[in-house]
Amino acid sequence: MKARKGFTLIELLVVIAIIALLIGILLPALGKARASARQLKDQTQVRGIVQAMALWAQNNNDQYPLPSVLDKANYTINNPSDPKLAFQKDTTRNILSVMVFNGSIPTEICVSPAESNGSVEVYTKYELNNPKDAADQTNSGKALWDPSFQGTPLDKETNNHKDNLGKGHNSYAHTPPFGKQRSRWSNSFNATEVSFGNRGPVFTGDATNGWTLVNGSADKDACGKNSNTLLIHGGRTAWEGNVGYNDSHVNYEVKADPETLTYNFTELEVGKRTKADNIFVAENTKGEPTWEPASFTKDSNGHYSANYDQKAFNDAKATGSAFIRPYSAVTGANSGVAGITSWLD
């Protein structure tokens, strides 16, 4: 009789064990490869936006987009109508929407491939012609952007797009174009001036002793040590991200205060004034936060915000060091900007 050919039980178990071992070895490598691909694509998107801002500036007296300057006739947004309060139009939402409307960037480039928050999605209903949410429908053909685009999940929904509540169409943060940071909102070609990049968590500490993620209460944890922004590229304990500079180059930074990005804090001891600059902290001349988060506001959709007051931007001891955040509102009166409402997650 011929012997039957086949696997014995032991041989089958050995094969299964080998396959399981190979899968265990390959899966982490595949995960790292996917993360690397997302990081590189994200870097390309940040570079694309930074370069689009630079091209815009070349045709606009070296200034990056300022909705308040463009929409003086209030065809797009008529709130506030007072020219002295026009700076309130200069939010993340309107700045990016201006660039989309002018063909500088597509809406897709505003959402990171590594996005970690389900409330951020690509906006597919952008209106490039006669946007229905423009303030002056009689002259809607003169609108300069589509107001329905939302720069953060905190932005209010518009009349013709009620499905936007609690949604944002942008993953990134940028320099606020006012106060001590205003000079950075321009095509300065400065390789050490941060203009745009991945958003980040909230830190506490100072430039001398170092920075730690805010923690304590559930709200603080959500904006600090448990922030969704830590999952975009880094891990649960540290922030990493792509950062664009005013000479249009983009670095992948492994910490919020890169050693290559320094600032001279004039109130520190002579010889010890140059310190690494945290891009998510508005610092004073001692390298300390000009705004310390006591608490955070949580809306009905579970989104957090912080109100950075006038001191963070216009105080005599505010430095104008690197500072980027996505923000939904600018407050103030005839005397000028009082602060911003920033989205945190």
C-alpha cells in the first residue's frame, strides 16, 4: 500500500507558528511604513500651503492673506460692519477660505492624512461662484471667499450649510496676524519664523526649566496630556509634527520647542537668554507663558477652546516669539484686538 501524503498535526502547528511569527514581525514594520507615508504626505501639504501663502504675498505687498483688508466693502461678510473692527474677520476659517476661493489651494490640502479627530473632514460643498452664504446676495458675484468653510469645529454653521455643526475643515495651525505676531504674517524669507504647521496641545512651564503637557482635571488632560494632537504624528507622551517657516521650508520637528528654533528672552540672565522657543506658547520676555490656562471651555459638541487675552499679543512684555493655533474668533473693540478664541483638542 502507498503511504498517504500530508501534514502531521505537529507539522501543521509548526507552519502556523511560523506564519504567526512572520505576521508579528511584519505588522509593526507595515504600521511604521504607513505612518511614515502619512507624515511625508502631510509634510507635502504643509509645504503646499506655505508656498501658496508666499506666492500670495508676492502679489500683495509681501503680506499673507488678510480677509479684513480684502473685504472692505463687506460683500462677503458684513459682521462687523464697523471698519475699525474689521480685524475680527481675520480668523482661520476666512484666511484659508480666501486661499481656496482664489485657487491657491484645494480644500483637500487643508485636512491632514494623519488627522486624529473625527470632527475634521474635507469640505466637499465649497462654492467657488456666487457663494450663497455671502453677506450681500445682490453682489454675491463680488464675494471673495465662501463663508461656509469652517477652519475649526468651533466655527458657527452658516445659513445654507446647516450640516456643518461641530465640524471643521482644517487640521492645521498658523500665526495669528495681529499683535506681536503680526510681523510674522508676511513673506519675510526668515528661516526661523514659524508660520504654519500641525496643531498641538497645551503646555505649562517656561523656556528655562522646560515644558510639560498640561494635566490635572479631565478638561486639562483633554487639552494637554490626552490631546488628540499627540496622535497625529507622535505618541501619547510627546508631540511631533510638520512645521512650516517663512522661507517656505518645512521641518519635521520631534518636540514643540525644537533646539534649532531659538529666541532671545531679554529679561533672562545675560549669557542665558537664548532658549528654545515653544511654538504653542505665547511667551513673555522671561520665556514664560503670557497666558496660563486656568480652565477650558467645552461646548455642546465636546470641543474645547481657550481664550487668549490681549496680554498674550499686545502686552509690553509679550515677545512676539513663535506661536501657532487654529482659532475661531477674534475679539476686541475700537482700541484693537483683545484676544482670540482658539480650538484645542
